Amino acid sequence: MKLVKKIIKSIKIKIISKFFRGLYKKLEEQKFDNANTLFENRANNYEKVLDLDEVNFKVFSQNGEDGIINYMLHQMNIKKPKFVEIGVGDFSECNTRFIYKKNYPEGLIIDVIKDFKKKVSKIEDIWKGGLNIIEGQVNNENINQILEKDKFNIDVDLFSIDIDGIDYWVLKSLPIDFSKLAIAEYNPYFGDKFLITVPNIKNFNRTKYHYSNLCFGCSLSALVQLMEKKNMIFIGSNLFRNNAFFVNKKYLKNFNLSIPNNQNLEKFTNANFLESRDANNKKNYIKKNNILKEISDCKIYDIKSDKIIKISELIK
């Protein structure tokens, strides 16, 4: 009798689980269809866009990147973008899910989460576009080898990176003209004046590096300077002010944007989100004007002096 009850319970769980998976899929399809219609209507005015803030819109991305990406690809007349995204979670909320779902182009996604491929396959039909999925840690030493393996070092249309850590060092290792378009996370808490990044530490973990979760990545100024060496021009950020967008200078003529002044990036570091934690890992919502003081003991690499120093040495 106990066995029968156990079997019945198991069947009920499977039925309920199947129902909610089906419901989730329908809702996601509806979200996609609505966004696709919106983007098609917006495209009529893309030539008039002067600032990326005008096209910021969230579908499957975290903070409005979908709308910006759609605009950029439209201006480049790229229908089926070959893409690379490093740091995607389970693919439910990332920068390339919408463009993959739209035309199922060739793509490469990389993340460290366990059973990565299995989790992604629950979100999207990975077989439709032959999505390349790699579970592993990316660093400055292995990135080019990973890209070369499946020829994602050639003719890449969109490159996105968000690994909450040594993003700067990974990008630095890439060759010139590694992509036509690029998205890279930066740390707005570092402000717009300093040319800094966290040191090049393998398996960097922002929580372990500092309990506050606030010392990670690089400053926007450092990122912009680095990307210029790769022939990539900064054209703006998302409204959340944590992802920067770049266009290879060969294709800048495709855009009517007012290109930001790289000597005045304050607008793009004026982030209002509060995600700090105390030493007990509890959210404490430190105000942005106190953040550098909170992480003043953190060691960072100062590009200008070519030294590893403490943040306190910059803000004294």
C-alpha cells in the first residue's frame, strides 16, 4: 500500500511539474512575441536615435540590454548574428537569449554553473541553432583557445561578457577586431575617474574577495580605454549603468548616435542600485557615496601607475 501511495504521489508531482513547465513556456513565448512586435515598430524610428537610453528595453536580458542589442543589430543589418556570451546563468536571463530565439543563429555560451547544458536545454531548444555550450571557468590564458576550438574567433557579430570579476583581463587577451559589436560589464561603483580593475586572479569570486560584493570588475574608464585598443568605440550603456556597449570603428558609420565624450563618463556611472552586504552576508544597502570607503582596503590594479594598490590610496 505504501508503495502504491508513493507511486501515485510521484505521478502527481510529474503531472504538476509538466503543467507548470508548459505554462512557463507559453508565457515566455507570449513575452517574446510581444517584444518582437514592439521592436519591429520601433525600427521605423531607429535612424532618429541619438542615445542608447531611447532603446533600452528588457525581454530576457537582466536590465534593458535586449532593446539596445536589437537596435544595434538592425543598424548593422545583421539578421542572424554569430554570437559569444560569457556568463549567462541558466540562459533564462541573459543578453543573447532573445536573438537566439528569434532566428536561432550560431552561438557560443559559457558559464561555470553545474550541469550547465542540462539547465540551458530546459530553457531553450538548443538543437534548433546548434548552440555551443561550454561549462567552465574563463580566464585570460584560456579564452582564445576556447574561441578558436569552434571557430568563434572568426566573424563574430556580437560578443558579451559578464563574469563579475576579471572581465578586463579576459578582454585584454583578445585580439584586435575580435567582434563587430560588444557588451561588457563594468563596476559603476568605481566611478568615472579611476583607471582600475581587480587584479588578475584565477577563479575570482567577488563575494570571497570582499564580503560587500562591491569590489569586482573594472571601472568604465579602464574598460573604454582598453576597448579602444581593440578598435571598439564606446557608444553608451544600459539605463542600469552596469553594461557598456561598443561598436567596431569600421562600422560606426552605421549609427547616428551622439558618441559619448570619453573624458566625461559620469552619466554612465551614476547607478542607483544597492546590492551591498555586510560581513554576515545580509543586505545593508550602502549608499553609493559611501561605497569606496566601505571597500577601501580592497586591492586593485591601478592601470595608470601599473601597480596593485589599495583603494584607500586613491581616495585619500
